[in-house]
Amino acid sequence: MDSTASQTGDLRRVVQANEVIKKVIRISSGVNLVALNAMLIAKRSGERSRGFAVVSSELRVFSRKLEGAMTGLGALIFELVRDAAAMRKQLHERHHLFNIPAREQQMREIMEPVLARMDERMHKTRGQIGRDWHKLRLQLNRVLQLCETGGSLARSAKIEAVYGGDMSATLKQVANQIEETVNEIFSTLKLLRTQLAE
Amino acid sequence: MKKLEFIYEDGHHKWAVVARDLEKPGFLIDTNEYLVVNGSEALLADPGGMEIFSAVFSAISAEVDPCTIRHLFASHQDPDVISSLALWLDFNPDLKCYLSWLWGSFIPHFGGTAETFVSIPDEGMDISLGGLTLEAVPAHYLHSSGNFNLYDRKAKILFSGDVGAALLPSGEDGLFVENFDRHIRHAQGFHRRWMGSNAAKLNWCERVSRLDIDMLCPQHGAIYRGEDVKRFIDWFAALDVGSAIKE
Ligand SMILES: [Fe+2]
Ligand SMILES: [Fe+2]
């Protein structure tokens, strides 16, 4: 992210990303419920849906991992807000320092080291913000990979549902629910990735 | 880390507090920031100091889209109340800040232009938040000479700024006052020193005791609920303020 927006710490951009992340967190709490429901149904239908039971317990593991990964994203957003706010503050301070007229040699000598220190601080903050965005994108890729696992679990659930005997229709319904939820998360996060790449 | 907690919810009408921060360095006074939400519009009361901006901003963003904040309310001119103004305006240059007319030319030292401020006259005014009416209630000289509380008649909540403030020791971290007698000891020194006028205090107590209040929310310390609201007003009425300096 080398655009000037991120370098100056554009809070609006961070907020946009955060709103998407919040949406995904809301959807992922749904995965947990769907998985739980799937496990209960599998239990009720007994032997016939053992495979389905296995898949749905895997799905619960997935939803817990997803939750953890999303918490990680939230923490990164927090760091970004902190550093973006620091950047804005430093920009203000620099602006005020810069407004001091330094026509005389003596004044220049006083101001130069002050401005140099300021610039060094801003350089550091700018670097930090760059690293924050980088970490955010890495974590996002990790979450997307995790979602691929979720997608293949949903497919397995669909296959297992076929062997569910008279429970087959119900299991299929649950499997579809799983697929829908995972897909929704996936497409939302992909959209976020495109937004962040811009 | 600061966290946003909802203290009132009725459909789309909500009050939340970003309560004091247990991890904050001790040299900064701890503050509560209050967010009033009505549908897609929100007002932030006493947005806080510049140093805690990112903590407040993050805490709010975790629960509410900060783009919905259209109004700031500054009870008075103190840095712990409103020195974050420039950073809020960076985020949203169209923000309006409600403030006593008395501080109209002082607060711009923290940021903002002539368009930013809405002057509150001494007698107070109504503030509309997406159809909900909030009232700026005069609380002059308590402690600032141009000072307002914010009353929500529907939610029965009074944001009281520095009135009711307590400087609580670590360990007393609850959001609400649980034991009034124990709590008020931490408010006494503050009110005797910071509040300067007994006449202004009695005038405030008389007016505020006529309001229907479920929660009295100060900028520092814990929130008074139910019976404790009346207890506080009675306690304050009886307290000799402006008396903390020995002759
Ligand atoms: Fe104050
Ligand atoms: Fe204060």
C-alpha cells in the first residue's frame, strides 16, 4: 500500500475495512450455529449419517479457527487506527512548526533540528503504517485460505448428505446452509482484499 | 483497552459509554465518553483528549460505524473534554460541535473553523438527533463558567460532565456506583475544589431534581443509577463547594 492515503493514515479507509470485518464476524457466528445444528441432526439420524457427523464437527473446528483469525484482523485494525491517528497528530504539529517564518539565519538554526526530528518521527510512523497494512493483507490472505477449507467442508457435507437415508433431505438442506454461509464470508473477504489492493 | 458498552437500548435509540481505561498511563486523567445513537445518526458527548483519540475511536468502531457520528457535544473547554477535536475533524470535516458560546473563540485553538461550531446560549437549547430531541441543560460554574449537561428526556439520562465526577482508586472499576457512601468519598475532594459557586450549585440541584433521571453520567468515574441519582443531588446540595483551599 504505497498510496498517499495510507501513508498519511487515512482513517476512513481503516473504518471501511473494519466495517467489512465486522460484517464477516457477524456471518461467522452463524457458521458456528449452523455447524451445531448439523451435529445435532446428524446425531438424531444415528448410524446412517456418521460421515455427516464427522464433517459437521470439523466444521465447528473451522468456525472456531475463523473466529480466532477474525479476532486477529480486529487487533490489526486497532494498530492501524493507533498509528493513523498518530500520523494525523504529527501532521498537525508539523504544519504548525512549518508556519514559523525562518527568514533569519538564527531562526533557521533553531528550527532545522526541530523539523528534522519531526520528519524522522513521521518517517517512522509512515513506515509503521505501511507495515500495518502489510500485516493486515497477510492476515486477510490467511483467513481466505481458511475459508477454502470451509468451502471443501461444505462440499463434503453435501456428499455425505446423500448417504443420509430418510434424513437425506434434511442433511442436504443443512449442507446447503453451510455452503451459503461460507460463500458469503468468502465473497465479502475477497471484496475487502480488492478494496485494500486499490 | 477502552471498550464501548451500551447502557440504554430502545430500538434504534441507544446510549453507550466508552468507559475509563484501566491500562491508561496514570498521568492522564481517566475519562468516560458517551455516544448517543438514534438510527443512523450519532452524537459523541465529551469526545476526550487528543492522547486517547485512537483508543476512543477504536472502541467505538468495534461496535458502531464511526461515520454515523455527525455531532460532538463539548460540556466545556477543558483539554480532557475536547482536545481531540482536530483529529475528529480530520476524520469527518463536516462534524458539528455544540459548545457554550463563551468558549466559541477558545476551542478553535484545538481545531475547527467557524462552520464547525454551534453556539449554545446561556439558557441552553434543544439539539436534534435524527428526530430525537436532546437538551443542553445549563450547568454554569460547575466547574466551567460556560458549562452544559446533556439531557435525554426519553432515555431519562443526564450526561453531567464534571458534576458527579469521582477520581476512583484502582480496584474500584465498576461501570456503575454500587455503594454510594463508599463511592462519594472519592467525589468529595473533587467537588469541593473544582466547583466554585454554592449559588450555582443550588440552582443546578433545584432544576435537575425536577428532571426525571434514571442515570446520571459523569465524565469521570462511575454512573449513578436509580436512587443514587437523588442521593447524589442531595449530597451535592449539602456540600460546601469552593472550600478546598485552606486560608
Ligand atoms: Fe473540566
Ligand atoms: Fe473533566
